[in-house]
Amino acid sequence: MFLSGSRDGVSTIDGGEGGYRRLNRKCLLSIYFGHAISYAFLLGAFVLVETYAQGFLGPGYDLVRYAFIAVLAIVLAYMIVSPPVFYARYRYQITEDRIDVRSGVLVLRHNLVPIERVHQVEVSRGPVNSMLGLADVTITTAGGVATLSYLDIEEAERVADMLDGLVGRMLKERVPATGPAGD
């Protein structure tokens, strides 16, 4: 089992401050690459507006063009600044009774998922994450979905196996011991 240590009687996965684990720095490359793809689509839309919009927008064309340029500048600034902020704020902790994920750039999120609510655990990785040796662990519950993003592939597999073991153990503890049939 990957649980170790004890803080206030709660076992946690090895690592991090207060039992929280942090992401591998390779996640920054993956985020930047995803942002670059998104920005390329925005630039493509801008080129289309530049090429075709002047004829049907008439005098409003300059306003639309300058607004589009302003949006492009703001989005570019966000795409450059947000990955290091995301990296600095993202941390997760898995204990015997819950999964705790803290993340966010502009909006900070604190997601607590009780282990007893876990229905499915899935490890996935796209082409960019595969090249960088990263994967995501998606945890499905009755109330929604929680994701541990940008984990090393080995860490993602360990987390998935550990969660499977914790859920299995919790289910076995709940099932009452039954005697032989017919008693």
C-alpha cells in the first residue's frame, strides 16, 4: 500500500507538505502546448475576421478588429502567466477516507471526495501527455467527477491501484460476515 505516515491519525500517500503531493514540472510543458494549440485557433479566427469581415461590418469593422486584438492580447497574457500559477497552487492528498484536490488560477477550488463514494477510477493520457510521460486519473463518484491531472504515468497507475484497494477494503468491511447457507 502507498499510504504512510500519520498526521492527526490520518494516513497519507508519501510526500509533500502536510501530506500533499505536488505535480511534476513536466506538466508546464503540457499546459503550454495545449495553450499554444488553443491560441492558434484564435489566431485563425482573427485572420478570418481580418480577411472577410470588413465587407459586411462596414464602419463597425475597426471596432471589431480592435476588440479582437485586445482579446488576443489578454488571452495571450493569461496563457503565459497561468501555467506557473496553476503549478504552484495544484496539490493533492489521498488518505484512507478521502481524496483532497486543491487547484486553480483565478478561481481556487478545493475538491474533497470521500473514498466511499468512488465508483470508477480511470487513467488516461493524450498524445502530448504520453510524450511527456504524464497521465490523468479521473475519479467518478455518484455526485460527479474529480480529476488528478498531470501525474507521472507510474504515479497515476499507483494512485489508481491504491484507490481500487481502498474502495475494495471499504466494501469488504461493510459486508457482514455470513455463515453457511441454510443457517
